[in-house]
Amino acid sequence: GDSVTQMEGPVTLSEEAFLTINCTYTATGYPSLFWYVQYPGEGLQLLLKATKADDKGSNKGFEATYRKETTSFHLEKGSVQVSDSAVYFCALAHAGTALIFGKGTTLSVSS
Amino acid sequence: EAGVAQSPRYKIIEKRQSVAFWCNPISGHATLYWYQQILGQGPKLLIQFQNNGVVDDSQLPKDRFSAERLKGVDSTLKIQPAKLEDSAVYLCASSLGVPGNEKLFFGSGTQLSVL
């Protein structure tokens, strides 16, 4: 069945460092791809999404590009802040079906 | 706009006991989901409702778990009897229309500890 694989965490960075969190997927057809984020003490919330190959999703300085040829959707940010500390989940969904999540990657940013 | 409401926030029970969780989705959202999130793992879908009909319950352990969505609004998830491995956070989410590329809105979850 479909699945999502994320890089193991935790990822520990200093403020203003460059962030990459790797995500690859296995799926039939052409799913939509998502990044959700869970800040400490809060519920999961959508960070960004892409619905077709070569689309780039972006939000709050984060970006991810849907790469069909490498079945990847890596999350990047040029300069992280302490407030970006959270757990990040990569996910996919086909039309009419629920999200399938990866295991999550914990990001810790220190000042 | 009010978000997805869940209660209780925490629940501690002993194995073989029963427990129920409640979810009130965002008003007007047709699709409602229950996910189970075990510590260190991503959320796993238990059941998906479209209005008050079940769309997908393929991963729901039906010998002990049950869920209903009355009148297409609120939903309850029940575990009877609970096992140690049911310790997890139970997340409710809703979306406006048919899922696929829709944004899901999540509640804060119910953290269940089975002793």
C-alpha cells in the first residue's frame, strides 16, 4: 500500500541555519502531498501542500517541491527561527481518501 | 471560527475497561476522521465519515473499537475492552468536502493511557 518515509529525528539547528527534512513516498498514481506541523501543545495544522508534479508549496518561509521522478517532497527553509521548533509530518492523499502520514521529524532550534 | 473540539483531554484507565471519546467538528464540515497516534509514530487513520456514513474503516479493530457520527455532526469513538497497546493520542479531524487535496483541521486530541 501507499506509504511515506521521513528522515529520522531529532534535527537540532541553530537559529538562522538552513533546514532540510527529507520525505519520500510510495504510491500508485499521483497523490497530493502535504506537510503538517505540530507545535508544542497544539494540534496538527497544515503547513503547505502540492497537488501535482513539479508544483511548489510554500508558507511561512518553508518550501517543498513535488518531485515525481524521485518520489520526494523535501521540506526546506533558508533560515530557521526558534519558533519553528515543532514536529513536522509529511503526508499524502489520493482523491477521496484520507491522509497517510509519515512518522514525523522533530525539529529543535536554539538561539 | 471555532476549531475541532475534543474531550476529554486526558484519560487514564485500566486494561479491560471501556472508554469513549467525543468530537465536535467545525460547523459545516462534511468529512470527519479519527486517527490514532502512538508515541513516536505518525497518525494512523481509524475511520473516516462522510456526513453520517462510513467511508473507510478498514484499519479500525472492530472487535474492540466502534465509532458513530450521529446526524452527520458530532462523533464518538469507543474502545471496549481496552488493551495496553491502545495507549495513544486519539485525534479527530474534519474537512469541508471530499478529501484528497482538502485541508484537514485537527483537534488537540485525547491522550489515553491504559495501565
